[in-house]
Amino acid sequence: MSKVLKRDFYFGAALSLFLSKNNDSRPSLVECSETSCQYRMITDTSEDFYLYMKYTSHGTKQKDERVWQFSLSDTDKDRINDCIQSGFKTYIIFICGEESFLDGEIVVLTQAEYLTVAHKTGIRIKLQGKSPKKYVIADRQSSNILTVDRNRFDTKLTDIKDSRILGG
């Protein structure tokens, strides 16, 4: 009998949600580790692209903000860079888990947005603001922040426009 791993819940949930909004896509697993998975998405009606997913199983609450920490290992960076260098669009998906699976969040970065944090070994993602809430992506060593819309996974990924980086 196959054992179901924690990562299977996170990656499976993200793929299910993604495919419900992008029904012309067919995933092909390229590489999977304990905390990340890479998929090549083959489509019927739009361009093919890559998804690189990472998850963390829990965040913290600071004041009225929820915060998740993600590491960006050399292996993560190499795999993402290989996707980008292939010439296909690449989307980096951060799955922000919570104790209650219903309270999780999914953050989508375009490859251009990822390149603004690619030199970091880790990033912090905050969910903040009033309605509509946004994700704020930052690190402790920089005054630059990236704000990303919360609802990006609710539409076709290929329609996403890059966000601007703000100096702090």
C-alpha cells in the first residue's frame, strides 16, 4: 500500500484548484522532493508553461497578519532557473499551509517577480491589509517589498500581469 505524504495533500490541493480554473492544462510531473514539485503544463488553448511549487505546513500570526517563511535552496533556484531558461513561462507557487487546511493560502509569482527575490536564501510572505487583502513578500535584509494580489490562482495564470516592487 502506498503511503500518503504531507506534501501530497499540499501539492494535490494546489493542482486541483489550479486545474479547476485552467481546464485546458495537463500536468506532467518533472521533479518532486519533500518540499517542492516541478510540473510542465501542456495546454490545448494557450501556451505551455512550468509550475514550481513549494509549501510550508504552517505560518505564524503577528498582530493581525499571517506570516509564512520559505527557504530558497540552491536546488530550488537551479530547478527554477532551468525552467526559465527553457524559454517557457514559469510560475512559482508558494503554498502557505495552516493547521486547518481550510485556512491555507496560495501565492503565485511570475518569473519576473521571482527574479527580484531569487538571490535570497529565504523569503517571508505576509497576508495583510483590509479588503482586498494582498500578499507582501519581503526579507529582513532589504527595504524592497513586492505586493501581490491574493486572487491570482482564481484565473488563468497566463493572464497574470507582473506586480511592481516598492522601496521601503
